[in-house]
Amino acid sequence: MGGAPIGHTEQRPATTTRAEKPVSTGGVFFSFAPWIIFGVVAAPSTWEYAALAALIAAVVLSGRDMLRGRYFLLDMVAIVFFAVLCVLALALHRHELIWLETYAQVVSNAVVAVVALGSLLSDPFTAQYARQSVPREFWASPVFAHVNKVLTVAWGVVFALMALSTWLAIRLPGLSDWFNWVVPVALLVWAVKFTERYPEQHKQRAARQRVA
């Protein structure tokens, strides 16, 4: 999971360690995978199965890291969140969970947005993945901090917009395909592309400013 060299900004030969290679979104994407699985599978009649599938995915994808003593914020929140949904599905009657059946996708997207943006108050969640491949001496650099703050904001805003989009899908059934699928997929594609490109773009911009 923790393999995305996000926020690295030092220029070194292309043949050096993985930390000097272009940005990979693998680690971040794996952490989002359970939430994406839930968003794809969840529906009024399937949200319980979606929660179970997402919980299994979260445990499997983060298991190796946890065994090594590495705990990523988004992974831990996913395990707790989907475990709670599974318990609710078992403990409560169906009529008591109508609100959850209706708004399951909205709630899950909102939770990710809150976790991502809330992490800015202490440690941007993308920095956790960056530290797995970026040498320790760069962790305190202003550029490293800036890049990870920007990426964390980007992902937080994307999931906030996805929460709004899935809420609109409920309110506007005639446009549900657009708001449940087209808009969220477009937002996720943009976020992945932005995560791949922004660190290098910022590095080049910083280098031009130093030369000037």
C-alpha cells in the first residue's frame, strides 16, 4: 500500500532509487479502493454486501502494512467504517436502516472527504505514503509539505464533490446515471492524473523561481 512517492522534489539521476522516479499513485489508490468498491456495489438492496466486500478489501490491502507496523489513516478509517456498517446490518431491522440504504454512498464519500481534509490539521494523509519512498532528509522540506497539502486538499475536495453528486442522484432520479457514475468517475480520473503530474510541475516551477 504505502508505495507512492508523492511530493518528492529533488532532481537526481534517473538511475537512482525509487524515490527519484516519477510519482506513482499506487499506494493512495489502494487505500481508496475499498471506498470505490463500496461506491460501485452499494445500492438500496446491496449496501450490506458492498460494506462486507469493502471491509474485506480494506483488511486484505492493508494487512501487509499492519503486520509491519505501518498504519495509514485512510485504511484504519475504512476498516472501522465498513465494520460498523456490517454490524448495523446484522443488528438492526431493515426498516431502521432505510436512511442508510438511501444515503450509503453519500455518507461514505463524505467520510473520506472529512478524513482527508481533517488530516490537514495535523499531517496530510498523502504524506504518509510519500514517506515510504522519499528519503527522510526531505520530509521537513517546505516543498514536500506544500505538495502533500495540495494533493490532500485535491482528494478531499474530489470526495466532497462526489458526496454532493451522489446526493443529487437521489434528489434528481432522472439524472442518476450522470451523478452516480459519470461525474464521480470523471472526478476520480482527474484526481489520479493531478496526483501524477502536480509534484513534477511544482518541482519545475520551484526550480525556475530559484534560477530567476
